Amino acid sequence: MRKTLTHIAFALLCACFVVACKPSESCLVQDNVRMKLIFTADSISVEGDSISLTKLDSLTLFGLGNDSIILNNSKSVASVNLPLRTDTTVTTFVLQYSDLRDTFSIVHTNREQFVSLACGCFVYHDIDTVIATSNLVDSIAIINQTIENHVQDNVSFHLIVPSPIPADTTTNPTIE
């Protein structure tokens, strides 16, 4: 009987340690350290007319030097949360819209910060510079240099994109 009580007490003690060391929901929320990139765009027609866009269609975005496809021909994109590399201070991505493609690099410093025994360490980032080619990207603005979550807007890209060619409805046959 005494041996059984000892085993039960030991099992309860182990259960307390397992529950105490389990990461909390705040760890999971805080663990999502991403740079938030927002897009604005002007669509230019063949005639030279300009239309401001709040969301982009047919946008593809992937990391360079890894296998991460973040957006794959996505529709209605206004912003995207990008993971920055923790093993280096430059993270490079490729942005594609239609047949146009830009490469952009985020130069950043990484800061390891101990949070708690349950959560461990997180790597936060500070943006130093954003460099991009200019096939789509017209201008870049760093809004908030410190990246500690995925809620704050960090960088804004203003793009110039070609307007889609409207479908010619006069050549479609009508069914009677």
C-alpha cells in the first residue's frame, strides 16, 4: 500500500511539472515574429491611365535561398507576414506579378531575447535597410523598424503594375 501511494505521489508530481513547463498561449502568439509588408499599387493602362489599387491579384512571393513559397498566385493581397532569417542578417525574397519580377532584400539585425523557462528565447529583428529592384517596386517606406510580432506594419511597398487586358465580349458567341 505504501509503495502504491509513493507511485501515485510521484505521478502527481510529474504531472505538475509537465503542466508547469507547457508553453502558454502567449508563447505561441509571441512566437509568430514576422515582418508585415503592406502593398499599395497603381495600375497603368496602355493609354496611360492610372488606377489606385488597394489589393493585388495574381501575386507570387517566395524566399530566395530556401524552399519557402509564401504566396502562390494569390488573390486580393493587401499585406503579407514574412519570416526573416535568424541565421544571417540579410533575408531575400522574390516578388512576381504577371510576367514582372522584383528581388528585394531586408538587411536586419537579430536580437535574441529570453522570455521565460516555458517559452525559451525568441529572435526579434530590427530593420536596417530594404533594397529592391525596380520592375514593380516604385518606392519603399520603412514604417516600423522593430519586428517583435506580426501585427504592426513594418514596411510598405508602392508598386506600379500593368493593368489587366479586359476580355473582349464582342467576339464571344451567344447561345440561343
